[in-house]
Amino acid sequence: MTFNDLGLSAELLRAVSEQGYSEPTPIQAQAIPLVLSGRDLLAGAQTGTGKTAGFTLPMLQKLSQKSVAGKRTPRALVLTPTRELAAQVAESVRRYGKYLPLKSVVIFGGVKPGPQIRQLHNGVDIVIATPGRLLDHVQQGNVDLSRVEIFVLDEADRMLDMGFIHDIKKIQQQLPKQRQNLMFSATYSRDIRRLASGLLHDPATVEVARENTAAETVSQRIMPVDKKRKSELLSHLIGANNWQQVLVFTRTKHGANRLAEYLEKSGLSADAIHGNKSQAARTRALRQFKAGKTRVLVATDIAARGLDIDQLPHVVNFELPQVAEDYVHRIGRTGRAGHEGEAISLVCVDERKLLRDIERLLQRDLPREVMPGYEVDPCIKAEPITKGKGHRAPRRHSAGGRAGAKKSSARTARSGHGQRKKNSQRPGRYRSQAAA
Ligand code: AMP
């Protein structure tokens, strides 16, 4: 199967071939003809499968086939859970649509609304947005969504996790009844199925596993180490192996900052990316990292969600995530598009239970490797896990959302860091661990 077989226009094929893609990924091969045919779509696919082009290419084609007279109003709306993902989708729209006369705008919070308002007033065909800021624009009359023909909900499961369900519903009310709906989700919880049944009309379903599932192209290792020596071991690993591009996950924003500072002091260029950083700082950190100017990017889960960094060779879990599924998301940042990747988790005695949860989810044990000189001190015992201290309850998909939240936390959810933000600010043992 080639892109030529999918019924795409010459302009799109040209843009795709400039990207160097030789053949469509499975999600693209399945989704593109379905979307072109006008059907609603429920797609089980996560980042890394090529899903963005799977909806962007046919969306661009459909929009470009119809010429509209007068001022442009949005005809396609893509909602994403995070600013980073919105920016990445917008970049894909620009790249694939470079030979088409369509205008797009990306809308998210954390930046001044002025330029967004100007772009909206000048007229756009495609809006890529996170829910909170889009609703602000709707309420202020800056955007009219009543002529949207294609509505895409990207990473719908993340949207629910982050409490965006009410925002989605409010946005849905702004859309015309007659439209095409595409929904992407990596998981199918009951809430996702409920959302899908309210949104989609007789949808075609497409499901693909990650093209490069962790098991195939990511080598995973556990390095037992005392928590006080994690920073030291990390800088040793990076230096001794001469790693040039490493994404490191910490559990807290505070921990991410501390670790980035430590690595800088050790002579390794490092930056942190998390929800407390301004959008400009996050974008800059990501750009420098992608360009190879920063060697280590330390990130919290939310900030890293959906990050698309080509061929990332190394991911390190400085701390294990509290939710086992996040481990899979984290290591999904490496070994992409068929390239080999390596994921190393630095695990201290306190994290044994988290490791067990992950291994249960993966249905296999991960290999252990002790770094000589960093052997675990057997005298150090795990800190007792007390309720309400550090251990967060497993994520609930129905997440009460913003409606039930107080105003301040509603704002937080808007910025794309809803529940997590609250949790990561909780005092508890993970805090002190991150500071180790
Ligand atoms: P996504 O799942 O949309 O985030 O895409 C994951 C990565 O795969 C991105 O870096 C894309 O640029 C890349 N990609 C998308 N489609 C293809 C393709 N057909 N062949 C090779 N790489 C692709």
C-alpha cells in the first residue's frame, strides 16, 4: 500500500513525500479512506502510530475540495488535551497543508490571547485548540463554531482524565448537528464508550496497536539504586555512555527543576519542562532539546504527554509513575517509527510496589541490572506507605471535571494540568524523594 492508493490529492501527496514517508502506517491506511468517505470514526490509536496524519490528511483534502465565499469561519475543529499536542497537530496541519490555500490557527492557554483573536477575526478554516482557551474565545464572541464540518477529538481518554468532559460538552453545543466526528483514544474505558456513543453517528472503528510496541523496539531495564544516589547515577549513565539526547521523567515539578539544576552543575546541559513553566519557556525547552542543543530534558508526565520527538534514543524514569499505564506512555517516547530505543528506570526500595504494578500491566518481569558502585544499601528499608501521603488513588476517568471544581482548580484544569497538578503538589514521600 502506498499513499497514492489512498485517494489523496496531488498537493497532499507532494507534502507527504517531502516528509520522507514511503508508505502509510496502519492507522493511516485504514482511517484515511474512511474519513474521505465522510464517515464518523472511532479510532483506538495512541501517539506514535501516525494518527495525526491519519486525520489531518483527509481533513485537509475534504476542506480544500469545497471553496467558500466570503469571510472564512472554522470548518474543522481539532481538540487536544495539552498545549504541546495542540502545537504538534498544528505543525502537522501546516506541513501537510503547505500546498493548499487553507488557514489554520492554534489556540491554547498560557499565552496572550491577542494574536489568537487577531487570527480568528481575520478568518481561519481550521482551529486546533485545547478546550479551556477555546471556550474563552467562544464566550467572548471571537469565534463562531456553527459552521464546523469536521470535529476531531484527539486523545479523548486524556481529555477525560484531565477533567475536560464538561468543556467538551459545552463546545459540542456550539457545533452544528450535521458534521463529521472523529475520535481518537488510546484506551476504551466505559466513559470513553459513553462519550463516543453521544458524539459519533454510526462510526467506523479502527484499532491499531502501536506500530513499534514497547516490547519490540524498546529495550527496558530496571536499575535498582538508593534514592539518594539517583541523581549521581543518572549523570554517570549519561556521561559514561555519552548519551546525547535523553528524556528524563520525574514525578513532581519541583523534582524536575532540582534534577535539571543538578545535571547542569554536573556539566550536562539540561532543562525542565512542566506545568509551572510558561508556555514560551516550555516551547523553547522543547525546541532546544529537539535541535540537540540541550542534552537532557527533564519532564513531568503531563508536560511530556504526546510529545513527538523523532527517534528519541533514551528515556529514563528517574522515578516510577504512580499509575502503571503512564510507564507505557513514558517509554513510548523512545523507539519510535521503527528505531531502537532504550528505557531505564531507576528504582529505589520505596518504589517496589509501583514496579510490581507495572510488571503486572506488562505481564512480564523487566530485567534488573545493578550498576557497579551503585549497589543498594540493604539497611535502607522502604518507607511505610500511609494513606493520603504521596500515593494517589488510581485515575478515575469520570473525574468530576471542572464543573464540580472550585474556580481556582477549574483554571488549573483549563491549563491542561487539572488533577495531576493538585496531586503533584500534595506533600508526601514522593516530594522528599524527588528532592533526593
Ligand atoms: P503521531 O502518532 O501522529 O504522533 O506520529 C508519530 C510520528 O510518526 C511522527 O513523527 C510522524 O512524523 C511520523 N509519521 C507519521 N506518518 C508516517 C509515515 N507514514 N511514515 C513514517 N513516519 C510517519
